[in-house]
Amino acid sequence: RSAMDHQPKFFENLSGTGKAIGVLTSGGDAQGMNAAVRAVVRMGIYVKAKVYFVYEGYQGMVDGGDNIVEVSWESVSSILQVGGTVIGSARCKSFRTREGRLQAAYNLVQRGITNLCVIGGDGSLTGANLFREEWSGLLEELAQKGKIDEEAVKKYAYLNIVGMVGSIDNDFCGTDMTIGTDSALHRIIEVVDAIMTTAQSHQRTFVLEVMGRHCGYLALVSALACGADWVFIPEYPPEEGWEDSMCVKLSENRARKKRLNIIIVAEGAIDCHNKPITSEKVKDLVVQRLGFDTRVTILGHVQRGGTPSAFDRILASRMGVEAVLALLEATPATPACVVSLSGNQAVRLPLMECVQMTQEVQKAMDEGRFVEAVRLRGRSFENNLNTYKLLSHKKPDAELPKTNFNVAVLNVGAPAAGMNAAVRAAVRVGITEGHKMFAVIDGFEGFARGKIKEISWGDVGGWTGQGGSILGTKRTLPAKYLEKIADQMRTNNINALMVIGGFEAYLGLLELSAAREKYDEFCVPMVMVPATVSNNVPGSDFSIGADTALNTITDTCDRIKQSASGTKRRVFIIETMGGYCGYLANMGALAAGADAAYIFEEQFDIRELQANVEHLTEKMKTSIQRGLVLRNENCNENYTTDFIYQLYSEEGKGVFDCRKNVLGHMQQGGAPSPFDRNFGTKISAKAMQWISKKLKETYRKGKVFANTDDSVCLLGMRRRNLVFQPVAELKNETDFVHRIPKEQWWLKLRPLMKILAKYKTSYDVSDSGQLEHVAMHSPKEAETGAI
């Protein structure tokens, strides 16, 4: 973009005055749809547009009357944490006829609605596009029939449409994640974790059927996240003779004393002749051939239910706000667009390009072009499949390459959910690449004491779902143990290091690379994978563990809000972890629908605290009589949680009472979320492949010698891509005193929370507004870290 475009562009000059926006949900329901509806309503009202609910999807648009209702700010209170869609969704035959669309157009014109926000799957969005194309013709026809006058035809001449994809199957091309997918994965993983405990008691095999009639995303990602033995998906049918291969693998696993086998089947799974593979068929096969005690569990609509995950709420809130901006900026020449996610960026894509590509996938599958189908699904899907293939099948020892390199893996810093999944991926990929893998117990301290042992493929079985750190982790830095660690590296002939951890891991690598001048032992490739609930590591937008912590905060806030709505007029102040990094407080506030979040990165004073109290006092006069305030633990040394609690209690006397809650170490515990398992698995596998490449490059005259900056890297997710960055170069981006990156992407989302909580604020929209093309997301582009 030109230099001019880099001036921050604020939406204040985008006024919605005189505009009317209709919002509807259509097709199958998905968790997070309500968060999207809430964001559209509040952002719409914020920019002074009128916003209407269209109840029961297109059916309500055709029926009109009470189905199309203007809504207020309070209409969307308390729906953020509710699954499904509160405005209803219905399949609608009449909208498929011109007569039905004519009636729908009449109902919209009656209320002056010429902007539609449609949340649904590809069928719903295709219908919306057709409606838009026919719009002027429909108005002409209404005028001829005398139902509307010529002035109305001129005034409402154009219909603008923006789509958001709500679908638990993640089957829409052009977006890495659709609204509802992450929550559906949460349901599946909860079931798998529960099954694992019972199945391990009795050597059992479980066949789990998950949704996905045309798309195997849920099956594939849940197989990755729980380390399933076998997965069946429609895009990648098994080869001829799969029955034998599967049974051989299951019996080998049993022979290795693995008490549990899990097979995941997508409901649309097929073989290479396009014949269905059902869960019953798989069960019968296992029973007949192997005689294993086998059970089938069909998850069905459980996957659609329950509360939306933190990821889905934030995704839907961002998309809802972006959709309103897109409607305000739309001109008659703008094609209907869909707001989607690429990496961690919200982007706008032409709706019909996405629909066309989605249909291409189906066509490729129908015609048996399965390699093409996987490619068309996009980078994220392809990466998942490749990683699954890499980690699930161990080649016989005779077929594995032998490199004679020894690679050590260690955890450093505080425990973070997903660390174990990362260790498992590193160990298995390392073995596949032909290295000997060593596990270091208890971080750098354990390293100095020689707590190092070789670790095999089977040793890390079942690790993906375990919280905490099985290897043990300490915050100790290596500086005081340099000599001992160098000794251990020499004794065990360690040729490369993989460190999984938080800010201490980053500091540790800086110390080891600085010690290279004195110790040759540290002249080996070293890579770091960020894992910390605080999400404060420079060089990466996400860290393993932060998503799990965010879900813990969100769940707790939901419960607290529920207790507050029972007692009325109560404000809760909740303290979150994160050191000086406000990520958890800010994103937790966005996901839980909080009224304010105090963070270190955005200084605040007594005037702001006063303004927040006044804001809550006004809120208590409405029908929403509860408040939620999040405070990052180190946001201000004087305005402590106690101070804020006492201030609110005093100032709110007679209007509301106050409670406080410190979440503490709950945020570090628990089973890792699907996002963290999957992110940990994929990022770690990629880091291990980098190590192999570096080992080959730096192996000279019988030894490894690496002493350049680019041989000590951090692998992080940056906007849309996973990038290796030398830790030496990240120094300039780091605030070492406060242990945070100098610039943090999520601060841009801060105004969203304020807007959705009814504060006046400035929102920089320089990043949005560019309509991109789906072709941009071809697999040739660098891999995205989206999962």
C-alpha cells in the first residue's frame, strides 16, 4: 500500500446515520453466532445506524410482521455466552422462489433496510447474493404492482450484503476458521478425554463418529489433538487394503502395551471408490479380525451445543464489528463480501469467490481428485493432514533414516497447557527424521544435574491431553550453570536443542548464544517454541497455553455473571495473571463481555477509574444490573485489586455492591484446549524439521558447528505466517524490564471491548477495508499458523 494509506484511519467519520441494518442467522446453528449478532447490533447502534433483528432466518424475512424488529443495546445483553442462535434459524423453501424473495424485499423496504448481515453457511450466503443481484428488479416489480412508490425505488435502489460464516464443520473456503468450529472441537475433545479414562481401565477400542458430512476438518483436528490411531475423512480416503493396514497398526499398538485405541470417523468418510465408511463397519471389522472389545460413540448434536469457547466469542465479535464497517463502506459497486480469518487477521473476501471454491472442493471429491480436494481446502487443512500423517504412524526401525545426531528437548518457565503435546510432536518428528531424542527433566537446572534420558516414540503416547509439564519445568536461567550444562552436552553428545517455554526460555537462549564464545558445546542449532499462559514472548502473536488460560477466565466470568444476575446490582472485579502483559485481561474481557479491563500497556489514572464507576452507575439504571471488571495483576502498583475494589465499593454505595475474585493458578492448570494441543503439535513439528535442516547445513568434518545468529531462533506466529526469527534480532523488540514485547498486536482490539461495553473511543481501521481475493490463499503461500 502507498505511504498515504499508512496514516491511521479512524471510523469516526464513517457515520451510519440514516442507515438501517438487518441481521439474520440462517442454516445450521453454531456456537458463537450470538456473539456475532451482539457485535453487529452494538457496533451498528454505536455508529448511529438502526439495527433490526430478522427472526427465524429467511423465513422471517419472507413472513415479515413481528419477525423483523428494531432492537436496542440491551436486546443483546447476556447472549454472549449462549450457544445456538437467539434469533432463530430455519430452512426456508419460499425464499428459494422469486415470489418469496419479492415478499422479503417488500418487508425490508417497508423498514428502510438496505444493509444485510447474514450469518450462516455457504447455502445461506449464496441465497443472500442472489437476493442482492435481483434487488433492483424486485423493487421495479413492487412499484409496478403499486406496492411501493417510485421514490422508494430510487431511495432504496441498492442492497448491500456482508456475510459471516457460522458452521461447526469449518467447510468454507477462504477462512481459516468458521464461527463454531473451535467450540465443536471443545465438545469432541471433552468426550475423548472422558472416554480415555474409562477405556484405559479395560483395554478397549473406541470408534468415535464426529460431524462433517462433506468436510473432515473436525475429525482430522480432533485426531491430531488426541493422538488417535486412525482417522477417516472424506477428502483423504484410505488406500486399497486399508483394512489390513489398520488392523496391523492396532495390534502393534496393543503389543506395545497401549491399553486404548481410538479411531475417529467423519460422518461423510468414504473409501477410494466413493463408498461410505461407517463407524459400525469399522467396529465390525475390528471385532471380526482382532476380537478386540470395541465400542462406538456417535457424538451427533452434542457438537453443536454448549457455550461458545473464548476463541469463537472473540472471532465472532471481531467479525461482527468488521461486518458493520464493511456495510458502512460499501458502495453499489462493492461485491457482496464475507468477513473471514487469515492467521489472526480479519480479512474481507468476495463472497462468490469463496462459495465457488467451496463448491470446487466437493466437485473434486465427487470426481475422485482427492489430492486436489485437500489442496483446495487451504493451507491450514493441508498442514493438519501432513502433521497427522507424520505423527501417527511409526515406520519400522529398518525404514527410518539414521543421522547419528542427538537432539535434546526441555521445558523452561512456568507450566503451560499444551507443552506436552509440543514435546510429543518434537520427539516423534525427531525420530522420523532419524535422530536420537533426549528428554531433559526440570529445565536448565535438571540439565546441569544431568537429568537427561533418551526418549522413544512410545514414551510420549497419550501426552497430548495432559496439562502441565510431564518433563517438569523450572524458571531457572542457564547463566549460573553454563559450565555444567556444557559438560552435559559434551557427555551426551547433544547436537541440537529445542526449548519449549515462556519468557525465561527466550532469556535462556540469549544467554546460551552469548556463551558460545567461551563454550564450543553451545555452537549447535537451538530453537524455541513459545509456551506461556501470559502470551508475552516477543516474536509470536500466540503462545501455547494462552488459549487454555483464556477459556478458564471466560468460564469463570460466565459463572460470576450468572451469580451477579441473580442478586442484581453487583459489580465483580476479577484479577487475571500475565505479569505485565495484559493479553489475558484484555481478551478475557472481550470474550466475557466485561465493562472494563485495566492493563499495564494502557496507563490509566483516577479520572478513568471515576469514569468507569459513573458508567456502571448509569448501567444499573437499565435492565442490565451487573458489572464485570478485569484487572491484570501488574497493571499498576498503586491501583491494586484491593484499591479498585474499595474505590468501587465506596463510590457505588447505594447503587451497587462489589465483590472481588483473584483467579490465580487456576489459569495455568487444566487439560489443554484443542487450539493449544493443535498449535503445540504443529509448531513443534515445524521447529523439529528446522533443526534437521540446520544440522545438515552445519555438519562439517564429523561435527556440528553453528555459531551464526540464525542458528538460534524462535518460531512464532506473525500475523498470517509461522516465522523463524533469530533471538538476537528480537532483542530490539523486547521490553526486558517488564518482560513484554514493545509492540503487541492485540492492543488494536482493545477499542472493540470498549465499543461493545458502550464507551466512546477511537478505533483504527487502517488494516480493514481492503477486499482481497481468495486466490491469495493458495497453498504456495507461506504456511499459516492458523489451526
